[in-house]
Amino acid sequence: MTQVRPDAFLLAGRYTLLDHARALQRLMTACEAKQIDIVVGGPYSSGVLAGGNHFEYAPAPPQILAKVQKIKVLCVKFAIPIKAAALHFSLAHPASAAVIPGASKLERIAEDQTAWKTLVPDEFWHELRAQELVSPEAPLPVDHK
């Protein structure tokens, strides 16, 4: 980004509830500072955040499944679908301009629309951060209020 000035990047699978710390270290901050948009691809981490059991296109390892289970417990507590948390998280960063969920079936598109329209309570985000399920540097939707 020092010699060329792109308008946007597609960041596939690297800014999700489960995988965002490295993107926050450099790319997201640099894009925000230079007003370069990020289109987040794969916000469901290969499906594990949408009810599947794959992470990075392979069976999810036990530590990922354990983290997903903790997030699911919070989602149940606040009566929101995990897909809603995943979509809203990926779009909360100021550099995020859009998200591509990547529906595998036609009915998934309606699920994604419902997830996006879901009101995620501020308390959910506070608890997610308090339980250290996201990086402390990760912007959350509640931070924009």
C-alpha cells in the first residue's frame, strides 16, 4: 500500500469472530488510516459460525469448537443467532465496507438477511469482550454508540 492506492481489498476469512487478531495488528488499521475499504469474505469461518463443523476448510480443531461453544452460550443467553453476531462483528470495524457471507444454499441467503436485521444487544458485546472471546482491540458495534 506504499506504492499503489487501491480503493478496496477482499479479505477472505481473516476478519471473523474467531480469526481477527492478526488482521487488527496491521491491515485493518492501515486500511482505516488510508481510507481503503475492506470487503470481508467468509465471516462464518468456513461454516463453524453458521452451524457447521469446518474451520479454514477443514474439520474444526477442539480449541475452535470450544470457543464457538462459548459464543453460542452467549447467543442463547441474548436470544440471537450466532450468524447475527458473526455478521455484525465483521462489519463493526471502520474499514469494513461490506461482507460476503458465501451462502451454500439458496435458503441461506434469507438466513443471512435475517441475521443482518437482528438487533444484537449491547450487553452481548460487553460480555463477549469481558469473557475475552474477542481481541480487546477489536471494534465492536457497541463501540460506535
